[in-house]
Amino acid sequence: MSEQILQRGNAVERSRTRTIAQVAMLGAVAGVLMNLEFPIPFLAPSFYQLDFSEVPVMVGTFAMGPVAGILIELVKILVHLVTKGTMTAGVGDVANFLFGCAYVVPAGLERSLTMIYSQEVENMCPVAQGVNHGAAPIPEEAKWVKSKEVKDISGLTHGVGWCAPQQGACKLTLNVKEGIIQEALVETIGCSGMTHSAAMAAEILPGRTVLEALNTDLVCDAINTAMRELFLQIAYGRTQSAFSEEGLPIGAGLEDLGKGLRSQVGTMYGTLKKGPRYLEMAEGYVTGIALDEDDLIIGYQFVNLGKMTDFIKKGDDPNTAWEKAAGQYGRVADAAKIIDPRTDKVID
């Protein structure tokens, strides 16, 4: 991922360098042409002179836009001042620059806003559009909305994504109000580097529109994919708050985490030869699995690490906190033996 970001940065830098070089070259050519001026015989006073310095300016404007045209115009004037000087204390040069900008800016804007059609389309005869029933309404926060702009999108929803080798995944939760992301919950699993990516994404996302977020590099493929899937959900009205009046409050994303504000993660492992191992349940870190006489799992013991940490922060010693945060599920009392799922040691 870091290599991809570096490559994109290099491409942007090359494009910027190329634009600067093109502006400089066209400005220099325009400056030289400005020096090659000649009078207009029989049509105007002798101090009226004609040059073709605006030709390179217009070429640059049409190719790179009105801002580039203004910069080329400026370079042209500077080249002229350096090579030929001024006889009007700069007034004529400033006037030339302003009149040139007044010409190239509208031309550049018109060019950039003009729709270009192929000759085949130009040759077609016009046919009126009869059917136009508008956008289909989608449910948003207990209202039916015909979304046409980003600001028409509101709701809380989720998206799940994965990285290219599918060794890690991300669950992304966004709370969007009038197109702006107000709340972001980023949960990752399976890849240690993704936690750092999630930290950056949690800083990047709030305050952006959903369209900006869709087109923003969120550092990790899994988070980018989750954003894409979430966008599809929210754009079609498939949100958790579709039928909730006024939507869900900012902070609703934390409800997915529970009191301990920890992601709900399940981790299990199994082999054909040795069978299953419960390692992590929603309740917490599994410390023992209870087996009956046939070595079938009939329950498990666990410790809630979030609660244990809270007990320690309140002043309990680690052993007391461990005991207070411990629990069990299933027929643990009927177990023939209890084993540690990580070491296979029998627990007394």
C-alpha cells in the first residue's frame, strides 16, 4: 500500500512539473513574439502595433485551462520587460496583461464548459425525451427522499471490505447527516498493519462528504473496499436508520461496541486431527473449554478483558480484577475436564 501511495505521489509530482514547464515555455515563446511587433499601415496611428503573442497564450489556455492562461500571460509580460524594457513606466504592460486576461479567461472557461460531441452525434436529428419520472425515492430517517445531490444523503449504515489477498477485513460504520460524515467507526481484523490504517481513516473520514470519502485513499484496501460497499448501501437507502425519525444520534456507532467499547470479535480454530479450539468469544478471552466424557465441548470459561482493565483502573489488584471479570457459559459444572485452549493443559 505504501508503494502505491508513493507511486501516486510521484505521478502527481511529474504532472505538476510538466505543467510548470509547459507554462514557462509557452510564456517564453509569447514574450519573444511580443517583441516581434509591427505597425498597422493606413488603419491606425503609428503607435498602434500588432503582434501574435496571444497565440501561445490561447494554446495553453485551451490545453490547461484559464489559470494556466493567466500564468502564461504573466510570464509573457515578464519576458518582454526583461528583454525590451518599458517606455510607459509599466502602465502599458499592465494594461496588456489585464486585457490579455480579459480575453483568455472567458475563452478558457467557455472551452472547459463546452460539451464536445462526435460528428456522428452532431449529424443526428433531435428527438424529444418523453419519459422523465425522476429519481426513485429511498427511505432516509423515516422520510422518502429523491436523492439528487450529496446533501440529500443521510443515515447510519455499515460496510464490510477486504484487502486484495483477503488476509484482513474491515467493518466500517458511518453516521451521515445531509451528506457529511459526522461519525466513523473503523474495525479491522486479521492484519496488524490495518490497525494503523484504521487510526488514520478515523481521522480522515469525519467532516468529508460521502462522495469525497469514496474518492479518498483511506490507506488500506480493506477500508477502501468497505467504503465502497457502504456507499452502495447508503445510496440505495439500505441503512440502519432508514425508518428512524430524525435518524440515529451521533454516537450511535459506539453501541456496536457495547459497554467496554471493544469490537465484538470471535476467534475459533480447528483441525481434523485435534478438533476445535475456542479462543475468543463476544463475552471475552476464553481461558478454558469444558469437555464431557466423550471430549465434546459443553461450555467454556472466559475473562472479559475490558471489565478487568476497568477494575484495575478503579484500584483492584490484577488477581482480584481477573476473578471479578471472569465468567462461564454452558454446562461447565458438568465437565469431565476443562482444558486451556492455547496450551491444552488441564485446568484444576
